[in-house]
Amino acid sequence: MTGTQPQDLKLEDVSRSFGPVVALERTTLTIAAGELISLLGPSGCGKTTTLRIIAGFETPDTGRVLVGGRDITELSPNHRRLGMVFQDYSLFPHMTIGQNVSFGLRMAKLPRAEITERTRRILDLVRLPGFDDRFPHQLSGGQQQRVALARSLVTNPSILLLDEPLGALDKNLRESMQFELRRIQQSLAITTVMVTHDQEEALTLSDRIAVMDRGRILQVGTPTEVYDRPRTRFVSEFLGTANLFVGRMTEGANAAPVAVARREGSESDIQIAVPERDRRNNGDTVMIAVRPEKMQLSNNRNGADNAFEAEVVGHVFRGTHRAYQVSLPDGRGEVIVYQQAGSSGDEPVLAVGRRAWVSWSANDSIVVDPEA
Ligand SMILES: Nc1ncnc2c1ncn2[C@@H]1O[C@H](COP(=O)(O)OP(=O)(O)OP(=O)(O)O)[C@@H](O)[C@H]1O
Ligand SMILES: [Mg+2]
């Protein structure tokens, strides 16, 4: 496919309220040319509103929308050169696949030969060659979703907007479509904004993720940045599981930054070494998040930066790992630790009641903002 030159998309100080409801607080965000960014957040946080402002279905109360530096805030949706796919992908049921896909080209009254050629090429791209004469009800959910994608891409849009595009598919299909979508988006290098409330989907597909809550973008970063270095409690908990500790900042040996902190429900003070970049002033209250897969369970502390002695309270097998619940030294509260499942499946399982050390590296202690 010969696409147009990819263009960047910029939201500048954009906001939108509905009566008393602030659907989107003043937001500034730049999406680079050819980049796929996900808007990730819980129901009602303002994802669709943001997308609708970009599409032109919603007028922002403040701010501007720019594509390739050009202000399109006042432009009507059909003049914005956007491709769009929604959750229910609403194909026209009485039209063939060929007619569905070529709809935008026929509306634009392109020459017949060009319509045929572009329809053929885009159906090849979504791996549905020769499906032209079928009707939507003769296709699987995943195939229909690919038709919807083809229909949105056939007009060579400069921006692609996806609102929960895989939401209607079951888990397996969804996973293979994630790879498909990524392949197609990258082969066209089309600037894309995707809305999702599925963290795995966002991590799999995105160049960058914008994590939203209550009308605000809390953090924007690559999947590894938002997962490994969440800045707030909300981001740490929305992207996976986080063991949270609350305590006070102090200094350990060689003036290294250390917090003395507790897990909710426990009165055991745990010394938690944090990385230098997460240092706070002595005496400051801090919240620390530790991912369960960064913690190890073993018979001794192995010289780890952080360790405490615990007792196994329970465990469940999760396919790729076993999730252990362990208590803190005073026998109260609990921490979740993931241990990789062995390739043979016969790794020793720590029985309930066993004592073990929980340890992790200072670099995996993340100081997060508790308020957001
Ligand atoms: N047209 C409207 N009139 C009144 N309130 C609206 C309107 N559109 C959205 N809202 C409100 O704005 C907030 C954000 O809605 P939005 O649809 O952007 O959320 P979302 O993040 O897409 O949620 P979901 O994951 O459930 O689709 C919600 O509180 C919603 O009720
Ligand atoms: Mg929505």
C-alpha cells in the first residue's frame, strides 16, 4: 500500500465537560507521525470523549486539535481524513465485503478501476483476499473486524482512530488480532490512537500508553516505562498487581535511600531500599510499589537489597507462574509473590505453612504518588 506521508497529531489544552461532569480536563498530548498510542483507563475516564474530539464528533470547550501542524478544530468529521473503527464495527449487513470496503471510495466517486484495485490491495493487506463477494454474516468475528479495518484504511486516512476495536472478540481471537492489527498499522506507518480498558492489549500493541483516570492523563510512556516505573498508585495498580507499602524515608548504610514501611494490615516494619532516583527528603511519607514477579521466595536472603521472613499462606497455579500469598513477619497482612512455573511443571511448590524469605532488588522498589 502506498500511504500518505504519516502526520503527527497534537491535542493542545483540550477539555470537555457535560454539565457538571468533567469528561476531560485540560489535556496536552502529542502523538508522533506513525506512532500507535493507547488511551488506557477504567470506564468513564474520558477515553471515548478524547477520541470523539479528535474525530470532530465532539467540540472541545477549550484548546485545539492539530494534524501535521494544521489546526483542524473547526473542521467537520468528514473533512478530517480519519479512519475509524469502533467496538461493534457495524458493517453494512446488506452489502458484500467488497461493497463495504469500497464504500468510502464510491462516495468519493473515484474511477471504477481505481476502486477495484485499491479494494483488492487493502483486502490483501488484512489477509482476506477473494472475500469480495461474501456478506458480513458469512464471516467470523475476527474476519469482520478485519473488514472494518480495511474499510477505514482504504481511503488512505492520515490518522487511524480505534475505539475498543477488539472488544467484541473472544480471548484467543483477540490475541491473534492484536498481532494482526500491529502488523497492519506498522506496515502503513499510520498515526493511530487506540482506546482500550484492557491493560494487556495496551502493553502488547502500543508504542506509548496514556493512562487515564477521571478525565486526566496520569502518565504517558512506553509500555515498559508505565509498567516498570509507574508514577502513581493508580497507574501501578491499573497495569498489573502491585504490593504497596507505606512508610517514612530515611537513610541506610552509606546514606543510601531507605524507607521504613509497612504493608496494610501488618505492624512489621520493613526496611525497603529504593533506587537513588526515587530518593525523597528524610522523614517524608512515601508509598512504595513492588511487582509480584520482581520478588523471590527462597530459603535465605541471598544478600538481596530487600528481604523479610514470611510464611506461605496460600498459592495458586496460573499457567505461566504460581502466585503465592505470604504473610509479613508478624504473621499479619499479606504480599503476593509470583514464581515462574518451571518448564517441566515439577518445580518444588512451597507448601502452606512453610517459612521462606521474600527478597527483591532496590531497583524494583518504586516510589509512587499515593494520591493519583
Ligand atoms: N454526551 C454526553 N452527555 C453527558 N455526559 C457524557 C456524554 N458523553 C460522555 N459523558 C460522560 O463523560 C464521562 C467520560 O465518558 P467517556 O465516554 O469518554 O468514557 P470512557 O472512558 O470512554 O468509558 P468506557 O470505557 O465506559 O467507554 C462519563 O462520566 C460520561 O458519563
Ligand atoms: Mg468509551
